[in-house]
Amino acid sequence: MQILSFGSNGSGQLGLGHQDDVSQPTHCLFDHDGSHPDTKLQRPPSDAGGVVRIAAGGNHTLILFESGAVYAAGFNADGRCGGFREDSLLRFRRVRLHDGDEGRTVDRFRDISASWAASFLIADNGKGRNGGEDGQLVYVLGSGDRGELGLGEGVAKASECDVLRDFPPRGQRIVSIASGMGHTVAVLSNGEVYGWGAARKGQLGASLAAKKIVWTPEKIEGAVPFAAHAVVCGREFTVITGPPESGQYVILGAQDDRWRIRSDAPSTLAKARLVAASWHGIYVHGSDSTVTAWGRQDRGQLPPPDLGPVVQIAVGSEHAIALRPDRKTVVAFGWGEHGNCGPEIDERGNVAGKYNIVPLPQETTILGLGAGCATSWIITS
């Protein structure tokens, strides 16, 4: 397996060994021991398994593998990539957190999420904290002055190994977590929903909007009339869904409806295989392989009319990439100024009203896709 990336790279967040934007998919570099200078180290570690999730903040990236290993690259002056001394990691490095309270090194995780400048890593609990051995801990790294860290009023930096206190609640586990630019929402195993960070736009529900900033995780009351199953976040809104077969969902925030996120929303999301969000749009990949989307469209962010069926889609801040049924062809559309939609863009930096075919080596078989803040990711066999 190999991982290729392209797009915005001003802080080395693509893990290519430099800080230049690229428009051609390029092999990511992995330092397996944190210091190896060999430029041939292109592959992820052989024992890591497949890629579970790519979480990309404004200038940093986290990759979670099936083994539980997390690798990070990009801006790190505030510690958002882990306990490394470098201000920027130009190659992917293994995240190992030293939890002084627990007296252990934590290097395997269940899930990850990234706001603009912070990282959240969920790990199984050690003894004695947050409900015993079967609980979880949420480790927090990075910065944010609007409650993004969830660590308490006025806490704006977490460069060490900080953890959310008393969350998740005793006896509950996090089954889904997502972050927008400045807020994070988590769904628990009992169907309840909690959030923290920026709340003024209603992205954490009407009950918390008056606080403007939610400094520690709080339950979102009265906004979700069903047992929640999963969550995705836009820049200043949140989409919470029920079980896929139910079609249930609710949108929190986007009250001004500037981009018609509310007014163009369907009544249900029946037969949705995947629900994703850009900064200002919502995308639904149906069980029939079609993509339905609504929201901002001034840069071609929504699928072009001739997109056709796709087997996978990944949605970034203002662009998307999709895998055609042959599993060898990747297409991209939307805002592509940094190369994240490939080399061909219009005079405004967009791929609008059409899609680009992303240039790839011949006979490449695609295993998965990812997208972030003007970044694109392709996992190949």
C-alpha cells in the first residue's frame, strides 16, 4: 500500500519532504523511527494495516491505520502533531503520547479528528480514569482560543499530552467524532450527542448558542429527535444522522441559510451510504452510487451534471474527489487553487461545471480517498 497526496503544502502537511504545493499526486514519505533520512521511505509501515481515516486540519494531517497507529505531518509549533520538537513535520511521523497521569505511552488509537489548529485522538482507557478499564480517553493537542480544545475556560493551547476530563461519561464510548474549523461534536454509544468549541452560529444546537463558546464538552439538548449514529461537521454547522437505514438526520447551525444548506435539504437521507460535509455544503453518497449535494456552488464545489456513479467520494473544505467504478480513475472538482483538483484549473483557480481526471500511474488500483483543507489523498495498492 502507498499513499499519494496533492494540494496545499505550505507547512508540509502533505508529508512530501518539502513545503511546496503540488498538483500531481505524489508519494507521501514516512519516517518509521522518527529520524531516518532515507528518501526512499515512501510506504507506510507494513504492520499498520489499511487506512481507516485521514483527518486534515488547516495546516496539519493525521492518518489513522487499522493497527491503531496514527501518523502526523505538517505544522507543529503548537504541538498539534504530537510530542515532536520540530515546528513542522515534513514527513509522516508516528504519534506517541506520554500520559503522565496514566504513567504510560499511548501509541494506538480508536479514532481521530482535526479542527483548524487542533487534534483529537481517542484511545482506550488505562485503569482508574473515566469509568474504568473499558472506558476511553480523548487526548487533545494544538491550539484554539474559542473553546476548540474543550479543556476549560480560557485554555487556548495544549502542546503537552492533555486529556478531556470526565469525557466521555462513565459507561459510554464515542462512536463518531467530527470537527469543523472551530467546533467538535461527538456521538456516544447511547445515542447522545456532546459538543464543544464555537457555538454562536448554532453549530452546537440552539440550547448552547447563547453561550457563544462552549469551553468543555456539553450535551446537546433538544436538537436531535432520534438516537444519533454519526456526525460530520462543516465550517460552522453540524450534520447528525441516525442509523443509515432510517434516513434520519438533522442540521445544526447554518441559520442564515446563505448557501441554502437548510432550504435545499431533502426531508430524509434514505439509502445514504455516506454523508459528508465541506465548509459550506453537504454531500450524500447513495447506495445506488450517485452523489446528491447542496450548498455553496460559486467555485464548482457541487458535483457536475455528468459526474455519474462513483464508488467512493471524499469531501474537502471547498472541493471533492471521487473514484469511478473502474476503481482506477479519480476525478476532482471545486476550488483547486493549490493543486488539490489536479493541474488544470480555470482563471479563478477552480474546476467548475465539470471534473478533472486526476493524473495517476497506469494500472493503479485505488483502495481509498481522503480530502481536507485544499488537500487530496489517494490510497493505492
